[in-house]
Amino acid sequence: EAQVTQNPRYLITVTGKKLTVTCSQNMNHEYMSWYRQDPGLGLRQIYYSMNVEVTDKGDVPEGYKVSRKEKRNFPLILESPSPNQTSLYFCASSFFSRGREQYFGPGTRLTVT
Amino acid sequence: AQKVTQAQTEISVVEKEDVTLDCVYETRDTTYYLFWYKQPPSGELVFLIRRNSFDEQNEISGRYSWNFQKSTSSFNFTITASQVVDSAVYFCALSGSGTYKYIFGTGTRLKVLA
């Protein structure tokens, strides 16, 4: 089954404790991206990757890191989480050169206390 | 700069009513892509439709239809004979040819009452 998976689905952590949210897709998409969803703000793009080893900032990259060492994986790293990073996070992937519709993972609800 | 405006924060309708969700966009790119996504109460994001800027044909899929008008920079979504299962948050999104980014609107919450 074609899908985007994210882990964990729920995470409660404390300020400053490094964490990684994993994302994997099995559709051979070259483009992957991370978003955060906050009430009243819709989805905002954090980082995206056009291909392996090619990443760039979205509109809200502060406090986040990403890496793309393999085509199928695109982890989101919060090196020192803060309460303002409490949010719902989505990973997505697409064939950017062929229509650009994105397919999303199930979401990760992160709470930073 | 790209921008997507969904001015309707929340809409409530009674089952079987028709409802239109508005989406207005801004971009300087001459080629761009527009999308609609549905987020039901379960939380996942479901792709509904993509429209390219060079294709202004309206599209119908069952009870869903989309009206793309470049002259007014709008890409509106109509649900005919709404059902309770249509209750969700709907997002409009834009990606211009001159960028690798996507811009989403703030979403419209649709409540369909039985």
C-alpha cells in the first residue's frame, strides 16, 4: 500500500530534550516536506527536500533541522524543543515534477512542557 | 510572494444543502498549481484535487465540483447535497512554478448538521 508513515504519533516531552520525528514514504517520491498545523494558522511549511541531500527552509524553519540521506526517509529533528513548538506535525511527499499533489502522513501530535 | 486566503473560517449547513467554500490566491508565477485537501475529524489530510493554471476547465466528481477562475484568482469548491460525512476542515493550497514551496490557506471548517 502506498503510504507515508510517521513515528511517533503522539509525543509529550520537556523543554530542551532533543527529539526526532521520523517520516518514511514508499512511493519513490523525490519531494518530501514537513508542516506544522496550528489553530487558525492552517498548515505552514517547515522544511522541504527536493531529493537526497537537497533540503531547504520553508516558512517557519526556526528551531528545526532535517536531513535526507535516503530517498524514502525525511526525519524532523528538534534539538532543543520549546513550548511554542507544541503542534500537530505532518510529513508529506510528492512527485514534484509531475503535478505536485502531496500525500500526507497521519500526523504527529507533539506537546512540549 | 504567494498567498492563499480562505475567508470563511467556519460554515454550518443542514444536510442536503449545497455549500461553496471560497479560495482566493495570489502569485506572480504564470504557471502554478492549486489544490484542495480535506481533513476529517480523524485528522488525516486527504488530497481531493489538483488544478494547473493553464487548465481552466471546471471539474465535477460526484457531489463535488470545483470552479477555477483566473480572472478573479479564485478556486472555489462546491459540495452539492451535503452529507454529514462531509463535515471536515477543507484546505486550499498553492504551489507556483518559481518555487519549491507550498502555501496553504487557514482552512474552512464545514459542519453539516443532520
